[in-house]
Amino acid sequence: MHVDDRFMLLKASDFTPIQHRYENDGFCLLENIYSSEQLSRLSERMTWMTGQETTSIRQRDGDVYAARNVLDLCPEIAELWKTPAMTSIVLKLLGPAACLVRGLFFDKPPTSSWGLPWHKDLLIAIQPPTVLSSSYSPPRDRLGVLHTEPPLEVLERMLTLRIHLDEVTHENGPLEVAVGSHCSGKLLQLDGRPSEFITTPQGGVLVMHRLLAHASGRSEPGTTRHRRILHLEFANSAVLPDNYHWYQSFPVNSEKT
């Protein structure tokens, strides 16, 4: 799906097919959201970030393949991801109080590729709770940040943006999504659902429901392609149930603050 008005607010007629596919299939792939200058800036900041010496940067044989705590390592990302069209989409899908709550980075270096089986992203990053709630799983530490599985209603009101900093083909291990699998809640029930590989030119953005099942295989042998992804997670509110608190929260509509 092409959204050509990357420097304008999204029109209602442009948003309707995006919303329809997101709600029914659990995802929508957008192109032409970012200018070449914006992509260059995002890529430059990710290159700078992954050159830092920190435990949040994950390496294998000298190749960086992932990074956690991206919004700590590179705070500018909380604003650099924004375009009028992209912020409009997030606000229309999640509501006016939408906020960015976590950032990750993934790569599949040609010589250090990896894959993941079918799964759903069920954990969120939180601050240490004052009183534990049975509605959440016991918090677990991941590189200095507590993570927990929240109540279903929290995940139902979240979405993920995956910004592709490289062209993605079948050669460099694209994401595979199970169409409509967000409808089964937290349960990983594929039940013969059709799947779709997310291939896209550089700069494509996957808008993905938080409960969508997904997987990915290794890059093909002999490839020279990277597959760099800036992964950003959003919630419909800065407030969590039972007096829990997001580890970080950045309003999408910063003009309201």
C-alpha cells in the first residue's frame, strides 16, 4: 500500500484501507512514508548506536544483530521516527493519548544470520512496581529493565511499527506473519491461517498489531544483504492498570504536552 503524502496529514480516504487491513488481518505494510534524507538520518543514528560499548548491544562473532533499550541509547529516535502521515496513522489507530513505550533494533548480518519460530510479543517494559499484581506475570530483568506480561486488554491496545532501513527480499530473512492471528488473543493458534512474507523496498513500514503471530527464517547462504529494522512499540495510554508504570513513555502528539 502506498501513502504518498508523507509530508501531509493523512486524509480520511487514505486511512480507511489502512485501518481495514490492520483490524482484519492484523497488519498493514506502507511505503513512501519516509524521505531519503529521513532514512539516512535514522540509519546514521542506528550505526552510531550499535557502535557503543554497552550490554544492550547484542553481538555474535563481532556482528551486531540486535539492541535493546534503544530509546535510552539514542533518545532522538523518540522524535526521528515521526512524519505527519506516520503520527496520524498511530493516533487514528490508538487514539489521541497514544505513546511510544519501547524501542528495539534488529539486524541479520550476512555472516551471522538468525531465525525465530512462530511467536507473539507478549512482554512490556515497566518500572519496578510498588505492589505486585496478579494481573501481570512476575517481572523479569532483561539487561537492567524489568519486563512483564500484562493483562490482555493492554496488549489489545498496542501496536508495533517496524521501519525497514534496508530493502527486504526473500534473500535476507523477511518476517512472516500469520494473517488474522491477532484475533486469538495471547494464544498462539495458527489453525491453518494463511501467512504472508513482509518484503519491501527500503523505508517500508510494517504497522503490526501487538498480538499478531510472526516468525522469520535465516538469510539465504551467500547473501550480502543486511536486514536492519527499527522496531517501535506504542500503547493507547501512558497509564497502565493496577498502578503499574511503563519503563518509558513518549507522547505521539507532543503538542498536547
